[in-house]
Amino acid sequence: MRIFKSVLFGVLFSFIVGCLPVYAINDTNNNGTDVEARSAILMEVETGKIIFDKNSREKFAPASVTKIMTMLLTMEAIDSGRIKLDDVVTVTENAQKMGGSTMLLEAGELRTVEELLKGVAIASGNDAAVALAEYLGGSVENFVNKMNDRAKELGMKDTTFQNPTGLPTENHLTTAYDISIMSRELLKHETILKYSGTYMETISTNRKTPIELVNHNKLVRFFNGCDGLKTGFTNEAKYCISATAQRSGVRMLCIIMGAPTYKIRNRDASMLLNYGFSLFERKEVVQKDSEVSKFQLGNDKDKFIILKAAQSLSLVVEKTNDLKISTKLDISKNKKNIKQGDIMGTVIYLIDGKEVGRVEVYSDRDMKNSSIFDNILSIFKKDNKEESTN
């Protein structure tokens, strides 16, 4: 019995695979000036494929885009159960005295992790970032070490963090490419989008004067589908952003560093995001409960089951090219008695021999699968019957 079965079928859509070229769009490297920022990168999030690149490996100061790592470490601690959103944090004098953008915290004030996370994601609060850093790391210094350790784990080879805020300091540098790595990792924690995609929020619990948070990322209000992630500005860094948006099941991520004005930053980001959405779409490959293949049991051609998809599968694909998707059946060890609904194995979807997705398959019916002894006995009985008729 064949355990692996390959079937090629033509599918008139493409998947982002292999070495996807950087698409043509004007920038200073391609004899144009459309992208004015010093550095930029555009990524399709599901596959991590780079669609556009301008100086993405050059080091620059990231300003408050630094806080993506601060939020990532916070979300990882929450989702792993090490801390909770409703944990109460005492704001220290060190946190209160932070300059730049803040959420106006006071020393001794009690705030939940969730409120501080909102302060970072929405208002870019340096005081909130330091309060979280001290809570998670015990000290800002220890937290910064955790930031750099996580950056190394993620493969951010050109990044050195010196603080959790992005306030100007020597050798606090990263690249658009590295920011895309940590931004994509943060997007795995979908709860963050509830905060980064909020335009305005009021925190009034235990406050005489409510804290009014207004998102520095105006794209969440004016760009269709935008729900994050983080803006930044210092005189050295100029205007930066890690912007993400989702439309029709396709998520794009754009990093802009060193734009001369916030309007140009937003324009560059909007242009690149729209460009990405013009190229890609989500296509359904297989529907749940649809027939995947017929599977023969043993040598008896009349003894078979229909394998059906246990889950649906869709892929982000390029709109223009025509590529073929192949499938490979990986059937687990045969069961003596197959019941309707039993998981029989997996169908693997490939393009150019590279796996792009897999779905479990189940039997559509009950079936008794004969053992080797049963097969021999069946042949013996058949031979005896033929002899008796001669």
C-alpha cells in the first residue's frame, strides 16, 4: 500500500514562495523619490516575504519604535502566565521622571499591567514603558538585558538597545529589517492589536484627573485596516513607524525610518501598504469536510474510503502569476477497524517541493481493514472455490 501519494493539479493562483523578488516601486535606489524616508521595508506577514526594501539593513536610531520590544516582552510574559493583565504595578519616581511623551503617571500611583500597556501602545508613554520594565525585569538595566537577549534570539543582528523607551542615547540603534522581525513576532500576540489599534482611551480608575490617551499613530484612524503598531520621533531618528494593516485576510507590515516629517512618514507607509494589498490576496485551498482523495485499502479495489479535510486551509497568494500546487498524502498506520470520522493522516500542500500548508484528513465511513492473515485466508477460500467449480 502506498503511504505517500502525490497528485499535481493546476491552480490558477500563486503562493509567495522561494526567492520572491523585491517589487518595483520608486525609491531613491531605483531612480525615483517616492519613498523619502531614509529606510523602509514592506513585508507580507503570514509568510514573512519582503515585497519592498530600501536601505533596510542600515542602522538608525528607532526612537519610540523601540517600545515594540517592550510590548513584546510584556505580551510574552502575559501569554506565558508569568504575569497577568490585572497585576497591579506601583509607579516609581524613576518612571515618573521620564521625559518625552508620557501618560502623566505619578510616583506611588497604582496601575494595572493592562493600563500601562495601553499607555505604551496608545500614548507612547515613556513612564509606562519604564514602569513595565521595572516590573518585569526588577530594574531597567535587567530589562534592557532581556531586550537584547530576545533580539539575539529573534536574529536581530544589527540591534542594540540601551533603554526600553527609545529616548536618545549613544549606541541605541537598529534597522528597519530588525524592526520588521520583532514587529512580526509581536503580531503573534493578537491582543496587542486591541491596544495599538485604539485611537483614544480614557483611564479614570483611582484618578482625580482622568488620563486621556490619544494614539500617535494617526493611520489607525485614517487608513483602512490599520491597527498598529508604533510610531516614534526624536531629532536624531526623525519620524519612524512600524505600521500594520489587514484587509480581506491579508496582513501587511511596513517599517519607515528617518522620514523628514510625520506627513511624509504616513504617506510613505500608506503608499507601501496599499502597494502590498494591490499585489496579494487570500485564496481558499480546501474547505473543511470537502473530499481530498479516495484511499484504497489493501489490494481490493472495491474496498476504499473517501478522505475528507478536517480543517479548511487558505493561503496568501500573489494575484498575477500561475503556479501549480501539489499535494502529498501522509497516511498513518492502518487501523484494523476504521470508524467514520477517524483521523487517517495528513494532506500536505507544496509549491516547488516546498511545504506551504497541511490539513488532517478523516474517513467518511466505517470500514473493516483486513489483516495480512485475513487476506491470506481470503485468497485460500477463493482458490478452494475455484477448484470446486472445475
